[in-house]
Amino acid sequence: MKNVGTGRRARLLVCAVAALLLGAAGAPGAHAGPGPRDCPAAEIFATDNTAIITDPDDPRLDTRLTRFGHEVRRIVRAHGARPGASELLDGVFWSEELRQATYERSREFDVERVGRDGLRRIAGVIAERYDQEAVLTFRCLPRTSPETDAVEIEVPGVRASGLREALLADPEAREKLGGGSVTVDGRLLLVAPVDDLPPARRLTTALGADWDRAQVRYGDREFVTGTP
């Protein structure tokens, strides 16, 4: 997350709510299937970008963040955790200050053999080293855990350009969710608080994605700033 001083990052990713959460909260009328793959112990969403990019065709969005990916894996290992898979993300975020969409290439990192404090330390190092305002983390937890406060949803069939248009058309979604990310193979990733299910579902539907194909992961999200 770039160091831009806007509130949108605090509402990210982000890269996210699924209908099972609504069912768990006792609200009717939503449905989504659980994710078919195992959830890693934790995830880190990060970038080394510090620029504000407003042009979706900016060549800086073509970077694969290869070196950054290797460096983050070394940081993970240095703190006693085990790095897992990583994938590129195309982020689309709404800036209230600029009153327009901004864009960012980032990476999601799976992290194994790590607890809450260890994950926080790793994210803090990344935030400080790459001059980031905050680094988003997500720990996978049972949905009944007292620490569970967010859900990550993953839905196929989405383009970053479509996410931009959907955010522009839905003031509530862009205010509450801030934005989201799309994988290079076209899967929407959102990480959002429990209470933001309605705008998340509406945004997903506006994108033309099939809500019933949503993959659900429950857990705890945190925005880590600097080295704790």
C-alpha cells in the first residue's frame, strides 16, 4: 500500500466478504460456497510502489515485482516463518482526495508457520523497508473464532477495468470497501469487515461475477504500519 495518506487503504482488499458470513450472522438471502483450496496460515498483501498512479495504462503497472517477491520471501524466512505461494494483483482503489480511481500492482504472499505476533513483525518490516503507509495482513481462522472480524472472498470472471467502472457507479461500495484487487487470471479478491457484506455483494454482482461461485475464507485482518 502506497504512502499517500488517504483513508481508502483502511477500507481495502483488499484485497472482501462472502455470503456465508451473512448466513453466520443470521441474515437471510445470501449464498456462497466455501473455498475449495486450503487456507494458508496467513496472507500478506504488499507492494514496493510509493507513487500515486491514476492512468490504467501506466507502464509501471506492467511490473511483475519479481525482485520484490524474492526480497519479501527472505524477510519471511528471516523471521522464522515459511513463505508459500505468491501471485500478482492489479489493484483498483478509490481516492476521496483525488476524487478518482487509482491503480497499483502488488503481490499476495502466503505465509505458513506463523502466528499473530510473528505476522505483525514481518508486515512491519515490509512496511518500513518499502516506505508503505500500511501492509495488509489476513490470518485464516474458524468463522466462530472470537478473533474473526473479516472475510476474504475470491470470485472468478472479473477484469480490473470492470472493477473501476463498478466503483465509479457505486458511491457506497467505494466509500466502504475503498477498492479491491484482481489477479492476472481474472479473479476478484476482496478483504473486508463483516459489516460491509451488502456493498461487497452488490459490487460483485455489478461486475457480472457469479456470487454463488464465491470462495470464502474467514479470519482476522490488520493494517500494520512500520515495525511494531
